[in-house]
Amino acid sequence: PMPTYRVDADKGFNFSLADDAFVCQKKNHFQVTVYIGMPGDPKYVKTSEGLQPIECFYLKLNGVK
């Protein structure tokens, strides 16, 4: 099954209806929390080359100024 995730903009963010996005109001003062749920204990990931063992997991967040 696919992993589940939830991203919370905890501190320093307000939601802008005009931009349809969270906006950070204060420079260098914010907090983002990410919750990831993995059903079971996955060992492999399906790729175009077949099953590959999971060696590590990275999460990348991007911000736009």
C-alpha cells in the first residue's frame, strides 16, 4: 500500500485565500511538521527496473520567497 502523509504548518504561517497557499509572515520564524505513515515494514520499492531494496528515505521541502 501507498504511504500516508500529513504536513502541518505549525508556527508562523497564515493561510491566504487569495494565493491559495500558506504564507510565512515573519522572517526566519516558522515550523513545519510532517507525519508519514508506512503500513507494515516495507523492504522494497517497485521501480521501472523491478523491485529495489529501500536503502534510505528523503523528504524534500521547498519554499518560495
